[in-house]
Amino acid sequence: MIIRKRNKFFSVAYLVIGFFNFSTAQVLDNAVADSLIQVILTENLPDTTRYKLAMDIADYATVPRLSLNYAQEALQVANDLQNDSWKAAAWLSIGQSQEKLGNIEKAQTALLNSISLYTKQDYQLGVASAYQTLGNVLTQQSNYSKALEYYKHAISLLRKKDDSVRLATVLLNVSEAYEGIKQYDSSELSLQEAIIMFKELDFEVGESYAIGNLGLLKIEQGNDKAGAKYLNEAIDRLQKFNDNYAIAEYQLSISKIYQEQGDTATALNYALQSWEMAEQDGLLEQMRNASERLASIYVQRGDYEQAYLHQTRYLELKDSINNIEVVQNLADMRTEFEVAQKQSEIDFLTERRNNQRKVQVGLILLLLLIVVVAWLFYRSYRIQKKANEQLSQQKKELNAKNEMLDALIVTRERFFSIISHDLRGPVGSFYSLASILKMHLQKQEYDNLPPIIDHIEKSAIHLSLMLDNLLNWALNQQDDIPVQPEKLLVKEIAEEVVEVFQTVAISKDIMLRSLFDTSLYVWADRNVLFTIIRNLTNNALKFTPPSGAVTITAQRSGGDVVIQVIDTGIGMSAEKLETLFRPQEGQSTWGTSGEKGVGLGLQLVKEFTDRSGGTIDVVSVPNSGTTFSVRLPINHKEKVIA
């Protein structure tokens, strides 16, 4: 009896049907998916259109991880719009993708969410779809009896709805559960009915899967000839759809048949084709299975070097290059080689004993033993050398990471030390101003209150900015800042910043203004862009004396927008510019009105600009002013936001 791992395979047909769109049946087609991705990435779309495009991409894509990514994006849109029907469909698509990827627990959670939402809406087609995929998941876990319950429930609902496409798909998948409990007749009847229904619907992909699964069933029953015939027919049909996931599995099954028949050349050809297709689409499980099959075939052919290479690749895929397990498996390979070699020597000696004298046999045996021992020593040396090189490289990488961590810890401790010291100033100022305010109120000296209130406002703004920067810096170091780039009007962000700092500018007798072309847009996260302009503006006001000016402006440059914050302040020396974005190497600097900072704001500007796919330049002349220029992309780029 041929033992085959096929549970995940029957679920493929489920995804082909495109269940989230209950009005039509769609065929997997990466070309269509790619064209839709271009639309969703390059155009500013309303939420309704974005949701439908994301679901279409998830439905058309042949790569499971790509389907999952866009199904999750569709779910995000559905959550934002609070649309339960869309959420149910998105959860169903996520469950189907997770099933193909082998993430069983995540698939079950997603499908139960879908069933709950569809049940609440009394949408029977949605419930049937979710039940079917849940049956697929339970089939993967070999819980065939429970899987049959869900399949039968789905079949009952679909027969009432007279939905041939979906019914044929469930029949295709339920055959696996019947096979799991050895009810082969029921399994074959389900597949034959599915083939007839798909043929009547002119749905070639579904028909191809049913034919392929019928071939697998025939092999399970011991009829290899019929099984290979059906599998080859399915492969020929699926070639036009570039469905490498299914083709790779079918080819491995055919390879197994030929290997057991002793036709290792044909078996090798099918196994190599399976590996190439799995590698092309990044199908790790199929790559692992193909590597295992290739190793077995090469052992049977006596090509132990190739067997060793493919067994090593199989172990790497299976155990994620765990050094200890890899070394142990390599030792097992050497033992297997030794046993096979010794058996070959025994057979050789037996044959020669009948034809040659004992002395000749003894000499040949001695020579062979010497060669084997020398080869084993050489092989052991090569393996040990490779293991030592890997350990040495890992040690270098670990040392580099430790040095980086030490540097981050030193930087963090310096920031916290300086910030804790600088926070005392505004807090102490609040205490003193509160005491003075209380005294004037008690004496009813109301004319003296406005200057005090102005001081309180300035201290509050300074303290708020410092705390915001500290929080943003801490989150950025841990990559915890949620970043959602979008198309933003630069003028709106700049005017918000001007409004925030207008009081500070007036109190220092500085003219603060923004000069913008109203049509300038950039591709960036709103909070990130606001933080960049806010910190540059605060820095400019801090180092500009009374009667000075701070101007925020922007202009288009090629495919980018260059945002500039220009001041007429005290400027900076060349030495200061070198450490401007590395505050841990510089010193705290006092502003023209006694303001103090640690340079954390400028470091945030630099880090946020880099993460937004932009650059920053500074031009400064002592006693003449400073110009910060931030260049950001106008349109979406793949590299934007790491």
C-alpha cells in the first residue's frame, strides 16, 4: 500500500472556487492578480473599491501567502467600516489561506469567526462555505469522522440552494474524509459526481482536481496504473493554469509509483520537476517532500553523493538548519552509506567467489576496504570543517549583535539620564509659577497674571513636546510605531504645526509662517510627517533670536517634494553639524531664550525621514541661520516604511 500525505491537497480545490464571491466562480490566475495589485498600489481608491480589489486578489492569487496578505487587508477595511457581511467573507478567505499554508489553529479561529458572523446574518451559503473549509482543516488533522459531519452539513445546505459549483467542490473534498475511514466506494462516488458536475459547468480547474484526486484514490486502493493515468491527465489540464501547488503534489505521487516499480529514471524525472515547481512558488512543504523523494531515489540508484545532498536539503527545510540535528542526520546518512557499501561488497565477494580464486577475492576485498575507510575519513573531515566554519560565522554574528545591543543600551541610558534632568526644569517652573500665581490671586493683583500664564503655556508646550519625542523615540527603537502611509497634502500638515507654535513665536517676537503650493502632496504617514515638521519648527524657534523669522515651505523636485524649514537664527558650526543627528555624541544646547534640549527631536526627524523613504540635508552658517531640507516621495514606493 502506498502511503501518501495528501490532506492539504484536497483543500486546494476549495480555494479555486473563490467562495467569498458567492455570485461567481473564479479561477486562480496570477496574471489577473498581478494586474489588480498594480491598481490597488498605484491609485487612491475609496474603501469600498479597495475592499473588493483586495478580496479579488486573494481569490485569484495562486500563492497562498499573497492571498493571505490581501485577505487580511480586506478584513482591515471591513473592520474600519463595521460591515459584518464583509468581515465574514474576509475571515473565510483568511481561513482558506491559512489552511493552504498549514497553519491549522489560525485557520480554525478564522473559520469559526466567519461561521459566527454568517449565522448571525442567516446567510446559508456563507455558513456552508465555512463548514466546508472547517471540514478540510479537520481532514488535515486526520479527524475524518468530525470532518464528515461538517462536510455533510455543507452538502445539505448547498443541495437546498441548488448551488452546483459549490456542491461539486464539497463533493471533491469530502472524498478525502471517506478515504480516511476506508470507505473507498463512497469516496469514489463523491469524486465521480464532482467530475460530472464540473464538466457540465465547464469548470476545467475543478474537474482537473477531481480527476487528480481520483488518481490518488486509485493508488491508495493499489491500482497504480489507473492512478498514474488519472494523475497525468490532471497534470496536463492544470499546466495551462500554472497551478504548481497541485502539479508538484501529483508529480511526487507518480514518482513514488515509478520508484516502487524500479523505474528510477522516470521516478527521478518526475521528482525533479516537482522540486522545480515548488521552488518557483516558494512552496516549502512541497520542496521538503520533493527533497525527501529525491534522496530516496538516488539511494535506490546507488548515487549516494546526490542522495546525501538532497537528504541534507530535506533536513534543512524540515529543521530550519538546527546544527545539532543536522549533524546527527548526516551521521545517519554516513551509517546508511556504510551499510549499503558493505552489502555491495558482500554481494561482490559472493559473485567473485564462484569465479575467482580465494587469493584474488581477498586482495580485492582488502583494496575496497582501504578505499572505503579513506573515503569515510575524508568525508568526516569535510563535515567537521564545514560545521566549524558555520559555528565560527554564527559566533561573529552573535558578537556583532551584542556590540550593537551594548551601544543601544548606552544610548538609551544617556537619553534617560539627560531627559530626567531636563524634565526637572519645566516641572520646577510649574511649581514656582503656581506659587506666584496663587500669591497674585490672593492679593487680587490680576494685572500681573497674563505674563505668568504665558510662561505656563510655554512650559507646557515644551514639556509636551519633550514627552512626545521621548515616547516616539522609545516606540521607534522597538519598531512599535504603527505606520500607515497615505497621500497627504503638505500644506495642511504645515498649517497645523504653525498653529501649535504660534503662541511661542509671538512670545519670542518671531515671525512664523508657511508658504506652500496648495497642490503639493507626499506619500507618508500623517503622524510621522507631523512629527518631522513639528520638531524642525520647534528647533528653529528655539535657536532664533527675537525679531527673527521662521519659514516653512516646500517645492516639487522630480518625483519628490522637498520640505524646508528656514530660520534666521544663530546657526551652527561645522563641528556641530557632524554630530547633529547623533545626540549621544554631543551636548545639550541652550536656546536663545534659555530653552534646553537633548537633540532627541532631531534624531526622531532623521529616523522618521529614513523610514519614510526620504532624505534630510542641513545647511547652516553661524549667526546667519539654518535650513533643514527633507525630501519625501510623492507617490507610493516599495521601499517606503521598513
